[in-house]
Amino acid sequence: MRELDVKVITENVAEMCKEAAYYLPEDVYNGLKRGRETEKSEVGKIVLDQIIKNAEIAKAEDRPYCQDTGMTIVFVKLGQDLHIVGGDFTQAINDGIAKGYTEGYLRKSVVGEPLFNRVNTKNNTPGVIYTEIVPGDKLEITIAPKGFGSENKSGVKMLVPADGVKGVKKAVMEIILHASMNPCPPMVVGVGIGGTMDRAALLSKKALTRSIDERNPMPEYAKLEEELLELINSTGIGPQLGGTTSALAVNVEWGPTHIAGLPVAVTICCHAMRHSHRIL
Amino acid sequence: MAESIRITTPFTEEMSRKLKAGDSVLITGTIISARDAAHKAMTEALARGEKLPVDWTNQIVYYLGPTPAKPGDPIGSCGPTTSGRMDAYTPTMLDQGIKGMVGKGSRTPEVVEAMKRNGATYFAAVGGAAALIAKSVKSYTVLAYPELGPEAVAALEVVDFPAIVVIDCEGNNFYEIGQKPYRNFDMSKI
């Protein structure tokens, strides 16, 4: 059986936290450039110019793209034929987060307890870690730091089957209109449809790890993504101060659900749609 | 869009009243950072009848929690945070003499009323443009609540810090004005 030492996991997670914070993925950068070409608002153009310039500075100088370097979401696919050795797997990931956020001069934005005693943990741990056991002997890690300007505007609606496609569109648009200019648009919108309330939310997060240029493989969902994008871009929200580039993409993921339900979750991501991906 | 208006601190009510929603500005001088925890601490101190650690008369507050500075830099990445989270505390803080606020996103009607009463202006910096904005910051000095880390109250010396007037002291709101021409959305047509 293949073995992987936890030290390797920690080192890689640390590097990935820094990469994600500094380098905007190319698909998102190109999406911003396309938005700049088509944007109709003069103020919107100025805002997009600043955002594009910001991405270039962050990349050239290894600086955080945004000061909110997020709560660290970690998607793990663990091959069932891989043996993790040398320590605790979850601890290894959190050690990597602590190392990356400290060495990389990233902001530590996590409090240990949410309500009564909000004390900063000072190293951005713990991360939000989702582990899936899959065939094979590899470890696949995706780091997706999530800022809370946009996370605070995300939401879930529990629809019923009779609500159908129209109901889904209305539910998404209600969340988008409520969010308006607050989540730092141009947004990237992750939508999770089906499952349970929590599964829908997770699907909406996973949707954001897909390239903005890649549509859902099922034609019906691909069409829904395009129609939702058009609706969002007709709201006037634009790049923060009004305009036509409100969102760069809508990514929809779906899952099996109950005969009585149609959960819909929307995770809004700002233009800082950051992630880093490695297979160990 | 017209050329940017240069403003320098201290930022008086007279200067504030000249600005209109949609104006593009470049701020030079000292602005003071404060966000969630600092606002809570300051309003609690006022409620106890204590003096604030900073004189806010004619100051511009910046809703900010920067990343740590790399060695040799005055500050890390330092874009605006969501202003709305400060709304519950803002009328009290405006009554302390603040004349300008820099952040991002909408404000409550209570804040807008307090702005009109005090002749204060609300500016937006571009949300997420944090590495770019850092270029206009020349120094960062913690003034109070150092235990709050990135949430500490600090003085930032800035040169040509770019911002846009979103809500002027008459209550005109550029978020509404700027969106309107491009809104072609009707929920009932879905």
C-alpha cells in the first residue's frame, strides 16, 4: 500500500494557501478582461480597470489579492488505497493552514467560538475540511479560501417540486437582489440544487471549484446556468457601482433529492474567486 | 467621468458638503482604520461615559482589517470591508465628529439620517482591490486596541487614495443612481 507522510500534506497545504491568496486563476482574470470589454457603465469600467490592475500587482509581487484571505475551505479526495502515516490527517491540514497563513503574511480571520467569546485563533485554523473517500491511492486537495463579504450574502431556499425551474430561478434571483452590490461583484455564483439543505449548500460551494468557462455537462443545467447569468447581468448591480457586469459566471451542481423536496442553495463568491489544486 | 477631486485631511463639514454622489476623489493625509470589534469597544466605552482613545473630530474612518505587512512594507493588502456591519454603531460614531467614512456596500436609513445631521460623506473604495490600494498607503501606526490585531484602530498616511462618493451629505445614493440605467430585470417575468 502506498504511504504518504503527514509532513508532505502540511507542506503542500501551506504552499497552496499562499498560491490561492496571491494568484487569481486565469479563467477568472480572463473573465474580468472580457467584462471590461463589454461593460457599458463608465464608472463600471473604472472599477474593472482597478480590479484587473489589482490582480496583476498581486501576482507580480506575491501579495494577497484581497485583505480578506478568507476562511480556508479544503476539499479532500482521499484514495482508499493510500495510507496516511506519521500523524493525524486533520491536524496535518490545519498545520498547513497555520504555516501558510503565517509565512505568507495572510490575514488570520477565524474566531474559535462564534457567539459568546469571539477570540481570534491567530493562525486561521481550523479550516472547513470536507473529505471524500474515493478509489485509488492518491490524495487530491483543493484549497478554496472564502471571504465573508460575499459569504454573508449567500443563502438556502427550501422549495417544493411544484416550484420547478421558475421557482429555482426566482429563488436564486431573490438571493442575488438581496446581496446587490455588497458581495464585491463581479460575482461568481455557485448554485446547488437537490440533496438535503446541507448537501445543497455543499454543492453550491463545490460548484465554485469548477472553471468559469466550463458549463455543466447536462444540457438542461448548462442552459439554466446561461439563463441565470443573463438575469443577474440585467439587474444593473454591475461591478459594484452599477453596470452590466454583475457576474462572470453561474456554476450549477445538482444531486439526488427526496420526492417532497427541491432545495436550492446559492454561494456567492466575489471577483476574488481563489483556489489552488494539487494531487499528491 | 470627470477628473478626480483631490481632498486632504482633516476633512471638515465644509469640504464634505461640497461633494456629490458619484464624484471620484483622491484622498491625501491621515485616515483612521476601525472595524467591527473596535466599533463595539468604542460604543461600549461611550456608554460607560469614558473618553475615546482617538479624537474623531473631522476624521475619515476606513473600515479595514489589513493583511500583515511583509518586511519593509508599511502595510499588507488593505481593501475596504463591508460597511453595513458597522451601521448599528455608526450614528453614535458620527456624533463623535467623523465627517468621512470609507468602506463598501449599502448603509441603513438610520446611518444616512445621521450623515445628513452631521454633514458627513460616505465613500466607497473598490472592494477587493486590496493590493492596488496598498500602493497609496505610506505608513500604518496602531493608535488603540492593539490586542485586536488586524482590527486595531490605526492611523494610515495615504497619498492619492482612490475612492468614490457613494452617499453624499444630502443623502443622494450613487448605488441607486449608478444601477438604474442598466436595470432591465423584472421578477414577474421569470
